[in-house]
Amino acid sequence: MMTPKRFLSSTSDNKYSALKWGLIIFFAGLSLVIMEFIPTEHDSPLPYGLFAVSVSFGFLLYYFIIKREILK
């Protein structure tokens, strides 16, 4: 029985999936640790912004790592 091409292409797309989720979870956790040390008001939007920026930084770092790997 032959393996479908669709399955093979989806497994190659997931080659760096662990790296992506590792970076995202790392930076999300890092933002939560940083939030513990920043004094904020109860209704401040700062924690949400810090979390969003940190997770976005994780995605950008993943993008640049993958882009460098593809260009090799």
C-alpha cells in the first residue's frame, strides 16, 4: 500500500511544529513571569499587551528561524 502524497506533504509541514509551539509557550510563560514583577492597576491593559507582544515575538522568531533554514 502506498502512502498518499497528501499525508507526506502534511508531515513535512509539521517538521518544525515542536519548535513553533516551544517558542510560543516559552515567550508566553516569560511574559507571565515578567508581569509578576511589574506593578499595575487592577484594570490596566498592560498585562494583555505584554502577553500579546511576547507571543508575537515568539511567532516572529519562529518565522525567521524557518526562513533561514529554508534558504540553506
